[in-house]
Amino acid sequence: MPAPSNPESRALAKLAWEAAWERLGNALQPPAGYPPATPEQLAECFEVAQARLDEVRAAFGVPANR
């Protein structure tokens, strides 16, 4: 994936990562009154969070093998 080079693209990548991080956190520790996440839901949250983190890395030009 080519690295976005403008501030707006970097900001969007950061926002997407923050949303994925929050979703993962809620899956790992559900808020009061929410059911626990299923193994499938947890796996999906981890996959989405990893993908969004990879986008942030690319947006800021950090090599993936670092």
C-alpha cells in the first residue's frame, strides 16, 4: 500500500486506528451490561486493529519490517 503523504490521510489513518483500538478494548473487556465477545468476534477485532495499525505505519512512512 502506498503511504499517504498528506496530513488529512494521516489523520484519517489515526482515527481509524483509534476506532479499531476502542473496539478491541471493548471486546477484551466488555462494558457493564454487554455480553462477552465470542472467539470469532475477538479474532475479527484483532485483524481489524492490525490492519488499521499497518495503515498508520504506512501513512507515517514507517517500514513494516521495523
